[in-house]
Amino acid sequence: MDFFTADWNLNHFNIIKYQNRPYKTTDEMNADLINKCNAKVKSGDRLFFLGGFLFGPLDEDKFVRTAAYFRKQITCDNIFLIYGNHDRRGRKKTNFRNLFSFVGDYLEVLTEDNISLILSYYPIEFPYWNRIKDGAWHLHGHTYKLNEKASEQKKLDVGVDVYKQKTPELGIWSLSDIKSTLEV
């Protein structure tokens, strides 16, 4: 199965207050997000992480070690990372890129339901993403809000905080969750 997420910002204390997350510490937030992911996403699934994995140390080597520490806790074997604004600290480091099945700024995928998806961290303005005329949907992170025209535009921020806007808790988006949001 395919799952989608963005904007965890592990180790980012201020994101707790900026997004009104229900945690007192980053350790509590980090553990809860990883546990929710592992409960929903199985080892053979594909997890598309559209940026915002880690808000980490400025030192690139420390950033990579911190990312590896958290990556090892996620049981999914197939994580595709789209660089977010903080994830770029690992861009030049092979050992960071090797933590994931794919790393890049942009990705086009076909789901098991034959839906074409255009994936990026930063949103692409409607209607200018590739293959939109063929029915492609655009998934992204970064905005922290549910687009009021999501179903009309077939464009969705798949961040954990946006999931909370649809349900009572932070969460990981399944393809079924996305379809129910965009096919209304």
C-alpha cells in the first residue's frame, strides 16, 4: 500500500506551539509520530515523505546521525523522501541519501489504483503541474493547511497537521484518505 506524509519536523520544539500539537516535549512528539507511522505503515508498503522529516542540528554530520537515529525507528523499508526546507542539510551526504529508497526535489508516481501523482514539498500553483490534463493529482507539504478547493483542484497538503484538520489526531495519509478528500 501507499502512504503519504509531510512536516513531522522531528526535534523541532517550536512546531509544537506553532501547530498546536498535543505534546509537552520533542521526545514525546517524536515517539508519537513514529509510533503512529509504524502502526499504520507496514515494512513492505511505500511511504512517501514530502519534506519536513527533521529539524535538526546545523552541522551536516550531526544532522545525518540524527536522521539515521530516527530513520532506524521507522519500520517501513521503502521511504521516498522529497527534500523539505530543513532536510536539505543532508543533501550533500551520501550516508543521508542512503537512508531512503529515493531522495529528490520532485517525484512522479503511479499508485496501485493507477492514479498519477505529482509529489513535491512546495506546492505547485494550480493548474501548472505536469500531467494535470491527464488527471494527475498534486500532493505536497509545507503549507500546514487544507486547501479549500482540494477536491476541485486535486491538490492536497499531506502533512500530519493537515490530517489533524480532518480527524481528531495527527496522522499518516493512506491513499484511501486522499481519495476520500479529493474525490468528494
